[in-house]
Amino acid sequence: EGDDQAGDDVLARARLAADEHGDAERSDAGRPLDEPTPGCGPADGERRRFTGDDHSGESSLSAGDSRYRPPVSNVRLLLLEPDSARSELLVRSFEELRTPITVAATVEEVALAAASGPVVVAASGLGGGGAARLRALREDPRTAALAVLAVAPRGAGSVAALKAGADDVVPWPSPVPLLRARLRGLFADARARAESHRTVAAFAGLLEAFEAREPHRIEHSARVGRLAAGMGRRAGLSEAEVERVRIGGVLHDIGTVAIPDGILYKREPLTDGELAVVKSHPVIGFSLIRDVPAMEPYGPFVLRHHERIDGSGYPDGLRGAEIPLPVQLVALADAFDAMTSSRPYRAVRDDGQTLSVLEEEAR
């Protein structure tokens, strides 16, 4: 019964990822609307059009103005919207947050601005083409790891934005407290990502080999990282832990570099021996990173992402709370993306079918 409850808890957290309003009231209760978002830095309502030489994150406020908190790593807000009329409309709403805004019309402008320091991108999908711009952000190596908040029409637009690569979504129009709550987490996330960049760089060689051999699998891992991080944020994890979950999701399948293609992509049922080879990839992956000090926080994700709360997983058959919650989130995201993606040996399931399967397994 305890294991069933643990499974229900994880599934409940997954469903929170689709909630559009829950965190606004929790995060902003009792906070004055004119108080700036923690982590967003001093705010002067400044708005700039990106020109390609934008290197500032400073405010025009004096250093002695105690109403505002100091900037966190000079994180800046970039609004991505090619249409000037719509960008003016969005800027007027975001200016109520009293944080400097830079407007970018193209992904190229976002990439140039991001080169000068950590940013959060507010990507507009109000006039169509929003999903395509989000995909372009994720496909460009210069912008692939940026924290992105999608501003989307209510309903299907929010789902499309998440599938296209947004870290979070706000429906349009949205009240200021909701905008503030969503941006607060992403500003802290942008700082955490900047601080973790060197950690990922320390393992870049192996990731490049992984991507060269299995480009579709690195895309799967990136989606797993984003989905698991989103669930972790809604579950109340700190931004540092959310970033650890995201990187753990990216790295979780690294051990598959050692699995022969003939087994990994076999369409027919695997033999017992072949299945044993496939099941060795968590241990292989862990052996690849365990001697790299910077990779120590990600070992549990690599080694434990196939453990299951009922004890049926591998390599060690852990049960229930023996599997850390962050690892459970990556395992859940891995299962969801695997079932909704094309595989040589299995037909694609739609989102509804996949959630039904996950809910049944959690009972």
C-alpha cells in the first residue's frame, strides 16, 4: 500500500505540470504587487530594443535604493515577438513587473543577447508561429539551454508550447501575480543554469560522442530533462535541485553508448541475453561518470532511472521511498517521452493513452 501511495504521489506531481494557476496564489500570497520578483534584480520599467551590442543588466536606480534587491547574476528578460504591435502590448503588461525588458524579433537576436550573460526568454505565441520559434530556440545550440517562458493562448496553445520546448507557460492574458510567480522561478533557474554550465562542459566530450552516435536519443534526453525539471519545480524543489534534475534527465541514458546498435534498435523481441545487455546500461553509464567529481550529483539519475516503486525495476530492485523523488521524476518523464515518441519496436501512443498507462502502473 505504501508503494502504491508513493506512485500516486509521483503521478499527482506530474499532473501539476499542467496546472496554469496553482503556483501563483502560493508564491505571491501576501506579497505586494509592486515588489519586484526575487532574482529579477532592480527594476526601472526600462525597455530596450535589442541592437546586437546589449551588454547591460544594470538598472538606472541608485545603489542606495533599499526598496529593491540587488540583481542576481544580472539575469535579464528578453521578449521574443517579431510583430511590433504585439510586442508593445506584451511589454506594457510585463512592465508592471518593474524589471528591465529587451525586445528581440528573431532567435538570432536572442542568441546574440544571451552571449553577454544569463537571460530568461519570454516567447510569444499570440500571433501564430510561436511553436516554431520555440523549436528554433531549442535547435540552436546557442539558445538551446535558455530558460524559456511561453506566452500562449489558453487551451491547446499551452500544450503545444510545452511540447515545442518551453520550460513553463502562462496563458494570455494573465494577471500580474501569475506572471511574477512564473518568472520568479525561471530567473532563479537561469542563474542555476549559468552556474552549472561549467559542470556540463566538463562532460562535453562524452555528450558529443553520445549525440554523434544517437542524435534522436539526445533529443529524447533533452525532453526528459525539461519535463522532469518542470515537474520538480511544481513539486516545490529548490531551483538548484530543479537544475540538477534537468541535467540528470539529459545524462540519464548516457550508458547506452556502449549498447550495440543491433540490440538497441532491434525490431524483434529481444532474447534473454540481449535484454540483459540492454539492462546493463545504467551500470555502464554510472561507471563512466563516477570518477568525474563534477558529475557526482547526477550519478543517481544515471544508475536509478529504471528502478520502479514496486521493486520490479533494475539494477537493484529498489522499492518506494528507496528511490529518491528527483530520480522518480526523471523516471516518470523518461517513461512518458518514450511512450509518446517513435521507436522501432513500438507504435506511438498519444498523451491520453500514455497517462492512462502511467496511472494504471502507479496503482
